[in-house]
Amino acid sequence: MAGAGSVPVTAFVRLKLRITRNGLRGRPARVVLFVLGASAASFLAVVGYAVFALPGMLGNPRVAGMLLPFGGGLLVLGWLFLPLLFFGVDESLDPARFALLPLTRRTLITGLGTAALVGLPALATLCATAGMVDTAARLGGPGAALTELAGVVGGLLLCVALSRAVTSAFATALRGRRARDTATILLALVAASVGPLQLLLLGLVDRADWDSAAAIAEVAGWTPLGAPYSVGLDVAAGRLWAVPAKLLILIVAVSGLLWWWGRTLERAMLGAATGAGARAARPTGRGPVDELMFRWLPRSRFGALVARETRYWWRETRRRATLVTLTAAGVFLPLASVFAPITGTDGGGGGAGGMAFVVGAIAPIALANQFGYDGGAYATNLATGVPGRVEVHSRAAAHALFTVPILLLVAVVTGLLDGRPDMIPARLGTLLAVYGTGLAMVLPLSVRAAFALPESTGPFALSSGGGLAKGLPTLAAMIGTMVVSLPVVLTGLLLPPLWLWVGLPLGLGYGTVAYLIGSTLAGALLDRRMPEVLAAVTPR
């Protein structure tokens, strides 16, 4: 106990490196993931350096004045939100693991903060922001470069202090399963938004008011988010008086975060025991899905299976993540197509409507490995002798209960964005045709190419090895869906007046016929392959 305060900071660094090494020893899958993570971090570091160094290479102080504060602010926000999303992946983020060690608060804060600085995120951030030093050196010489270097190092300290303080403050809440499920859903939402946000960003850049952007960047440079990354530009511009003021903003922000971290650290270390008791005392009850969606189901084997699958889609993390991803794609893709600098043909198929067609093809993909979600629990269905056609129809019906409202939302959004509300029924018909065709492609695939998922509840978790080979059949099914749906899509493109009136019934009929063909084939195939499907989806 007397030597508690004398633990060197390097002990935390060595401990982290040793834990990392032991976690990789004898586990090829983790080694591969670590190598992929290091490669991704290196790639992002190189890209970040190139982006931040570009204004200096161009000799453009105006671009630098906008890019450096905005880019630095985004880095700080990334350090704020990503630890909340990935809480529980990096076990060193949990302060409760140090609860039984005789360490002072100061030692813990110093050690944990230093250990965080030797991780891949910190190293990648430091390498990327070194491009800001390059820009400052080209625009203002060695003095600006040294000042920017001090700001970059201070910005990294700000990022680490912010992420650790927030993680410590919310550690007790983040240990709960419901909170982790929420974080998983948010991660799926972020992943689904990357592509659409890129299109949206391109459109906004194409229409940007650069004078307003420069004014906003100047304001951001006086906030804790952008102040450390703009001090070098102040030296280059001759505003030496601004440097001590911005460094003071940085010092106050870091000091405040360290004080907050220290105040919440002890509570975070003691929160595991108290949180468990509080959660155990909460009563459980029937959720809104149970009350609203199960009353009308038939009292039969089919109804029971639909109720079970509906409950799983509502409660199981990986399935909910799929629904959130689909919803995000259905809303953001059409919205981004309006702002992006792309054009399409009229008649309800171009622009936002064309993006809607892609959403209809993506929607059935969630069922490509529908038996993998069950894992070894699928043995119950095999033991009770559930017919293949009932199994397939019940799973497709449960999925449609969530997917069809999303498709309706997509049809409404695309019709309003394109200024053609009269085309909403026809576009819904197109989406239903594509969705039904996708089910016809995916359902037999789910029987023939089923594979086991790991017991982790992460939304993107796959069994180690063969990820590309497992994804190729799904990609082929999506491409096949687009090809088989071409007659309906081309009819809507070439004959828009006719499609306005017949689109909904014709699309519904086309999708229904395609679904019946695919589900019949899948049901017959499942009757012959139930033992093989169980063996394929059972984790080993």
C-alpha cells in the first residue's frame, strides 16, 4: 500500500503491450484482425496526412484556414463518440478492472492516459495531424511549424482526455446489455450512413458558399475543438496575439476534462456491482411488439413461428442492426441523390427513384443467412418436424412485417424529393416487385449456402475465415435480383404514364409470383437438407 503512488507510468504501457501480445498468441483470427486494424490505421494516417498537407502544397491559406479547424474538430468528435460505440471491445477502457489495485487516482489517470497514447488510434491521429505541421511550415516557416506541432500534440492530449473522461463517466451505464445493444444499433447506423453522406458531402461542396464556410471555420478555431489545430496558421498570418489565447483555451479544456475524469473514475470502478443489482430488480414485461403485432396472428404453427421470428427481429441485436441499416439506406440514399451532382432520367426512375430501386434490392439480403442467426437452436425446429414451406413462409412474413413499411417510407420520400407525389403508388409497386424478386433469389440461397455465426452479438460478426467466399453468393443474389427485376423497372422508365396507373398492382403481382416460385423451391430444398443446414449453422 505504501508503494501505491510510486508505480511508474511505463508499467501501464508494458501491461497494455503484454495484454495485447498474450491476446494474440495462438489465435490466428485475432492476429489477422490486428493486422487488418493496423493496416487500416496506417492507411487512414497516410490519407489524413495527405489531406491536411494539401493546402500547404497548394500555397492556399484560405483553404488551410477552413480545413485545419474543421478537420481537427472532426477528429476530436471521433474520439468522443467511437469509444462509446466500441465500449467492451477494448477491455482496457473499463476502469472497473483496476478497482482492487492499490493505486491512487493520480497514478491511474496518468497511467491510463499514457497507455492510451501508445495505441493505434493515437498513433494514427498523430501521424495524420502531422500534415497540419507540414502545411504550417510551408505557409509560415519554422516558427509556424513548431507552434502547430505544439498544437497538434495538445490536440492529441485533448482527444485522449475527452474519450477517457466520457468513457469513465458513462462506464456504469455502458455495461448494461441494453446500452450495448443501443451502441451496436448506432454503429450500424453510422456504417450505413457512410456512403450516402459521401454523396451528400459532394453535393454540398458543389453548392457551397465558401465565404460563409470561412467565417464558420474562424469561429471553430476559437473553440476547444479547433483551437489547437489553428495556432500555426495564426503565426503564419502574423496574428501572434491569438496563439497564447488559443493555447489557454486548450489548457483549460484539458484540465477540465482531467478533473472530470478524476471525479468519475472512482464511481466507474465501483459501478459494476451496484449496476448489476439495480438491473436485477427491474421487472420485465411484454413489449410493444408483443401487444400490437401478435394478436392478429393465427393460432397455428405458422402463427407461432411468425411471432417468434418477429420477436427476434425486434430484440436480437444483429437483426435489429440490419433493419437500422436498411432504414438508413432507404432514407439517406434518396436524400443524398438530391444534393449530389448527379442527374437521372425522368419518369420516376432516375434521381431519388433510381436510388430507391437499389434499396429494394438490398432489403432481402438480411435473409441470405437467416438460419445462421439461430445457430444450434435450429435443432428445435428439426426435432419438431416443421415443414420446409411453413418455415420459409413464416420467416419471410416476419421479415416483411418490418421491411414493407420501410419500403413504403422509401416510396414516399423519393416521390416527395423528386416532386412527383403522384408517382408514390407506382414506386411502391416497383419496390415490392424488386423485394419479391429478391426473396425469390435469397430464400433458396439461405438453405443452400447457410453458415454459422459466432456467438458474439456484434452486428458485423462473422465466423473467422472465408469471409469473402461467404459474401460472394449474397452479392450474386443481389445482382440476380436487379437483373430479374429489369422488366418491371424498364416498364416504369419507358412507359411512365402507363406505369402511373398500373405500377402498384403490376409490381405487387410480379413480386408475389416471384416470391411464390422462390419460396416453393426453398421449402422443398429445406425438407431435403434440414440436417445439413443444422450442421452448417452450428458453431464449432
